[in-house]
Amino acid sequence: MQLPDETSGIPAVDHLGTTGTLVLWQKLDRLTGGYSHDAAKRAEVINQRIAETERHLRLVFHRFMEEAKPLRILLNGRVLRPLDPFARKNPATIADPEERLALIHGDVEIQSFTLPHHKQMSKTDWEDIAGPEGHLKSQGFYLYRGKRLIIFGTWFRLCRQSELTKLSRVRIDIPNSMDADWKIDVKKSSAQLPPIVRDRLKKVIERIQAGSKRTYNKRGQKLVNHERLPMWHRIQADGQIRYRPNVEHPAFADFAENLPSDLRRGFFNCIALVGASLPIETLHADMAGTAEEIVPDRVDEDTLAQAVQATLSVLMGARKDIKEIMSLMKDVDPFRSAWEDTQRIIAALIETREES
């Protein structure tokens, strides 16, 4: 490191002002990834490094950037926005009460958060707080030393990362007087839980994970609730869970009713084969990676209209009013994922019924 007496000629010295510190890095030979003779590749690597730097700054210093007199960080002349890993501004985020653990060298503050389901966030915000490794790798404890984030995305070996708990994140605040207790290294890149803190977190970890599990399980339960016309039944018995097509669904039952008796058995056999051929391994692999990218398949107009007509007929025959029918159908696919088209078809069918 050099401390020059003469500042003229130094790049970016005009940004320094009358007071302050300018740190100048030059000859960053490792920044280019070794592509010294390939300008396109070199630019690609450098741009990737800049993007990584931007996210790091937004996340690590987000609490300073959120204060009443915020820290302003500019990258290539652009002011960076703070990246709150707990999505506290989202009304669907669940924040547990803050706990305080008084120790000899200072207090430890602990607060757990359950992020909203991805359906309750914009795609941009969901991907922003997930980061390049996704929500699965971003769950766990977020350790702050003097409001600066130093370690995140770890359960400190207290439990395993899982798809069902990927919405759980826990803020831990410690003062800089506890560096020795946490065995924080000079680079602020590693730490170890003191035994008393580890014991406390063991007691609350089931609770802070349960919120994330409830978010997914509650939504999943809606899709298999027998009162909500599911296409699939969830059957749990003998330590196993099976998903079986609901042959009593109006779309199936209505079609089968119009089949000759010799074809009806074959139709139900085909439905049973579809259920028995559910790609369990592939679904498990996809759910463990990017569950939010899994969406229902789209159906064409004719298929949707047939399903709507059959369902509407059964529900109206059961003396359900139209508001209740709409509420039931809105919660299940294929109607839920094509709700605007479903509403239009329902309106047309009701108008036809009234005219006749």
C-alpha cells in the first residue's frame, strides 16, 4: 500500500472532496478470469464480477442503507438499493417477536422471519432476495456484527436445509465486543456459535421452521381438500403418501356417464394408469431445486369449457349459489391457472341457462 504525497494524476481523485479516503485498486489481473486475449470473454467475466459486487454491497450493508440518514453506495454512478433478506416491507412476511439473550460481553438479539409464498411476491422481488443460489441455499441464520451482515444462509449445523423450510430466515445481532466469544476471524467471514447461544437456538429452531412449513402445507392442503373439487386425492396410509386422480370429479364423472358401458371401464383404467405413472423422482428433483418454476400445464379452450360445464352442472345441481361455486372453482386447477377464461365461460353458460 502506498500513501502518495502528490495526488494530481490519480484516477477518480476528483471524487474525494476536501476530506475522506480514496482507495485505488489497480492491475487487478485476476478480475478478468484469465481471458487476456479474448475481449468479449473478458468483458463478460468483468460484468459478472460487477453484478456480484452490487448484490454483495446491497445485502451486507442494507441496514446502514435503510437508516434515517442512509449510507449511500454508488456503483458506476448509480445509487444502490438496500436488499432486505427478510422482505419486511411485504405485508405477507411473518415476523416473530424479538428475543434478547444477555451475556457477559453484550446482548444477542434474535428474531425469526417467515418469507411469503412466492405467489405473494412479484417475480422480481422473489428472485432478488433469493440470490444466484436460490432460496434453498439462502435459508437459515443471518449474523450481523454491528449491523453489518457477516455470515448468512447457514443453520450452523443445527438442522439441514430443506425445501419445506426455505422460507425461514433468522436475524442474529451481536456487538463487536463479542468477537472472541463467536471466534470471528479478522476477515469477518467465519464464526462459531457460543454454547449458550447454540442451546437457545436449538429450542427455538423447530418453531422458526414451522412457520415456513405451514405456509407450504396450508397451500398444499387447499389443493387436496375434498370440499374443493380436487383433480387429485392425497392418500396417507401405512407410512406412505399417494396421489390418486379423483374419478368422482365432475369432469371425469360427467364424461364417463355419457360413455357406453363397455368403454367406461377402459376410461377409468386409463385414469388409474395416469395416477400410477406420476413421475415421483422427477417431481422430487424439481421441487428440491426450483419449486417456484413448476406450473400447471395449460389446457385449450375446448378442454377448459368441458371441465367448467361439467363442474358447474354438478355444483348447481347440489344447490350451490354462484358465489360459492366461483369460490370453490377458483382454488383448484385447471380453473385457478386460467381464471379469466373460466369466468368468461361460466358467465356464458349462466346466460345460456337463463335464456332457455
